[in-house]
Amino acid sequence: IDYKNKIILAPMVRVGTLPLRLLALEFGADLVYSPEIVDKRIIASERHFDEETGLIAYIDDKNTINFRSHPIEKSKLIFQVGTSDPDLALQAALKVKQDVSGIDVNCGCPKKFSIQGGMGAALLSNPEKLKSILTNLVQNSGLPVTCKIRILQTKEQTLELCKMIESTGVKAIAIHCRTKDERPRQPGHWNIFKYIVENITSIPIIANGDLFQRSDIIKLKEMSNVSSFMIARAAQYNVSIFRKEESLPLIEVVTKYIKKAIDVGNNWPNTKYTLTQMYA
């Protein structure tokens, strides 16, 4: 996968499931990330392939579907794993390897569940553990590996972390321009991107945070020369933001989403949740 000059659907828990990813690709997204899935959950799942529909589901012994995909998205699908263990991370990557084209390690989620488990943003303060996870994946998964982080308290600390990540052989670094303690109501720090891009030159930097319309992408590109852009909330509200033309009216997007959800047999609670986020 080439991570340069891409517009990407960000990993979003509960929202970034199969129907929204397929719709994002139809509207023009270059890559789509799965929601974060914890390593142990995917390892404990069994792969099921429906020959009639082509749908793939990873289902555990409690009959819970932990991940669903379709071959038509494989070449553009990145699987994001939540992990704090190099061996479990690799097992998870190998489990889904045949159905995805890249692995991303979540180092940015600030939620209590992730932090308590040593995952997500907890890895930002444990760089040696993060390095061992990324190195194991890069050397043994046979897939391109990326990492999504949040910024640290200073730009120098953020750069030091990025250089360590770069040294593991990852193919790109996605940076959410807030610290782990900052929330969406607080403005992101776009000024970090120019500094990182000037000092990390061997791999693409993917910018994430406060990209609400196509004009924001143009503005940030001019400010920082950042390579690629990852869209989260704006895609959640109206996934047609990936169109090169202007976004469609929300009612059209909702109608298309419902049809897509029916076509792939998405479960109703997840469909309902995603629709409520579109109207948030």
C-alpha cells in the first residue's frame, strides 16, 4: 500500500463497520480503517466465509461478530488492532492477514478501557513496549504496518516518539493533533504537522484532527505539506465528504447507508447507532 497523497477513513469504534467503509470507498476514500479491535477478541474468533454473499465474519464462541469484511474492500482495508503485547499483536495480524492489506496499531485511544489495558494512548508513555510491538509486526506479519498516535506535551517529545516509530520500519505514521487528555471540543494543534513533516522524511505522515470539509484539507496541505489526511468526525456526520464534488445532502447519504447496511446484513443495533451519530 502506498500511503502518500491519500484521503482516508479514520478508525472509528462502532461507526467504521462494513457498510460505512464500503460507502466511503464508493464516495472516493483511498483507504479505510477498521474500528479498533482488541487482539484477544480477534484471536479468539473463527473466520466464516459466506460463498453466496462473499461476506467474511470473525465470530467468537459467544456468537459475537468481532469483525466483518468483504473482498471488494480488501486492497484498501487497514485493520486496526488494540494491543499491549507484541506476541498477541502478531497473532491478531496473522489471523486476519488474508482479508486485509495493512495493520495499524492504535496508540491514540484515550478511553479508560484502553488505558487500563495498557493499550491505545497508554503506549505513548511506554515507548519501549510500543517499539517491540511494531518491530514484531513489521518483521513477522508480512503486511505493511502503520501506527496512529496522539501528540505529546511538546513538539520535541512528539518528534522523538515519531523517530522511534520510524526506526521500526513502519510504512506511515498517523498523527491526531491533540494530546491524550484533550477532547474534540478543544481545537487541534495543526502547527505540529509542519514540524514533523520537516523532520520525518522517509515515510508519509497522515494528518488527523479538525478536518471537516475538503477546503480544510487544502488549507492544511498548504500550511504543512503533510502527505495524507485521515477524516473521522466529518465522515461520521456525512461520509460523502470523500467525494471530489461537494458533499451530498444528508438525507441522500442516510438512504444510501441504510441500503448498504441491508445489503451486507449489518446488525440493527450497529446500524441504528451509526445513524444516530450522523444526526448528532
